[in-house]
Amino acid sequence: MIQSGAMRSLCSILFLLTSLTLPALAADDDHTPPPVTPASNFPAVEVHDNEKVAIAIEPYETREKQEIFNIEYAKYGVIPVRLIITNLGDKPISLRDARILFETATGERIQAAEPADVQRVLHPNNQPKTMPLPGPLPSLKRKPKNQNNEVQEDFDTFEYQALAVEPHTTRAGFLFYVVQRHDPLKGADLYINKLRNDEGEELFPFQIPFDKYLNAKAGGTN
């Protein structure tokens, strides 16, 4: 009886430990955004002291960093860029009209991608082929093959969504850019304009070099 009771106690302890451990392991596998910290904590940052706004960028261009997503986007020429905006002032900043463009080393400006844009890059063979007119119209109920719901999940979880940054607050999120070229970050910038203060006045544009990030990553100066 003593041995049987001891065995039951041991089983109970093992069950409790397993119950506590499994949720923790599941949490490690969750795709969750990184914690939000002020823009000044990042090497690729630009601060406008007069307007009391700091904006930082951090590309997630490596396989290790992209583990937070469902997809390794760099394999397809898609660069997720984390945007961190800190309002250092006492009045809100509006991003309702903001334009946030990836400017390549050759001066080409690329808009942030929508989920459908990324889908086309991931599954180029599934896009509808052109046909000469007149021709039959495709059924409205037909869905593209191989729709990748993971792309939409990543956008829902990680995409930058804040239309305003409240006083003394930091907002962060990701924008996804289709930049299918070799070494896309070198010499490139993130160009941000049409931010406005609470009176509707446009702030000075931000142009943040990705080289700041690359230099810091290589152990150089900012």
C-alpha cells in the first residue's frame, strides 16, 4: 500500500509538471511581435528635436530574425522593416496621410506591400494569365490556387497599424517591401513624409539610411 501510494503521488507530480511545461513550450512557438521600446534604442534612428519626434527602422532580413513570422520572406525578395515611432512631445502626431517608402540605392521608391502583393511573389505561377479579348470572364466565385493564409496572418499580427502616436508614446509595427535585388539594404533609405501635428501642419520628412543598421550590425559606428 505504501508503494502504491508513493507511485500515485509521483504520477501526480509528473502530471503537474507536464501541465506547467507544455504551455510554456507552446508559448515559445508563438509568432509574437517584439516588445516595443523607444526609437532612440535603435541604431538606425532619426530625431527631429524641434518637432519632438524620433523614428527608427530595423529590417528583419535574416533567417534568424524572420523566425517570428510564418514565412522566411527574404527567400522571396521581401524585406520586413520594423518601424518605431516615438512622440517626444505633448501633442499627438498623425500618420493618416503618411507616405513610407523604401528608397533603393539607385533612387527607386517602393511602396509598402499589401498581402496580395506578397502572395504574387510567393506564388507567381498561380497568377491568372492574360488572354486575348473577347474571352470568357472568370467566375467571381473562383479563388486563386494555393492561397497562403500565413501571409495574411503575418500582416494581421505584425503590420504597423497606428494612425496616430499619442504624446510620450511609442508605436511600432512592420511594413513589408518587395525588393527583389542583390544586397537590397546597402545604400537604401526609408523615406517618410506627410506626418502631421495636431494642427494639421506637415512635419519635415525623415530619410533614415539602412546603412546605420548595417554598420551597427558589423560593429562599426552609426
